[in-house]
Amino acid sequence: MASQGNAFRAGETKGQAQEKSEQVMGKTEGTAQAAKDRAAQTAQAAKDKAAQTAQAAKDKAAQTAQAVKDKASGAAETGQTGKEKTGGFLQQTGEQVKSAVAGAAEAVKGTLGMGGTETTTPSTDTTK
């Protein structure tokens, strides 16, 4: 009967050891899964942050490019407007000089007696 008691205790000890081993394995698997889940979450968060940062940089670059484009366009328009104003001013001044010269020539002709009785007015055609 002693050997039966020893066999019983051995079986009981074996069962307890097996149960303890299964508990430890369960805890280890749970810990490993939790670590795996945390790593996946951290990787996803890093990926999301990188995508967000890249998009922000892309948006900023697009805004900067648009601002440069707008400034260049504004400068070109200002230059064209200035050119048009200058051209109009110079044409008007040229017409005034022509008119003054023609008036002076008529006055000289009249003084010298070379002018006719007909008075001519200089052309003010601005379509040239």
C-alpha cells in the first residue's frame, strides 16, 4: 500500500506541476500578446504621425509656392500697368511737344512774312 500511496502522491504532484506549468504558459502568452499589441499600436501611431507631418509639409510647400506665384503675378501686372502709363504719358508729352514746335514755327513764319493767311492746327491724332 505504501507503493500505491507513493504512486498516488507522485501522480498528484505531477498534476499540480502540470497545472502550474499551464498557468505560467498562459500568463506568458498573455504578456507576449499584450507586448505585441502595444508594439503594433506604437507602430501605427508612428506611421500616422509621419503621414500627418508629411501632409503638413506638403500643404506648407503648396502655400509657399502659391504665395510666390501670386507675388510674381502681381509684380508682372504692376510692371505692365507702369509700362502702359509710361507709354501713354510719353505719347501725350510727344504730342504736346509737336504742337508747341508747330506753333513756334507758325509764329516764326508769321513774323518773317512767310506764313499764309490760312492757319493750320497741328494734328492731335493719338492713334499712332
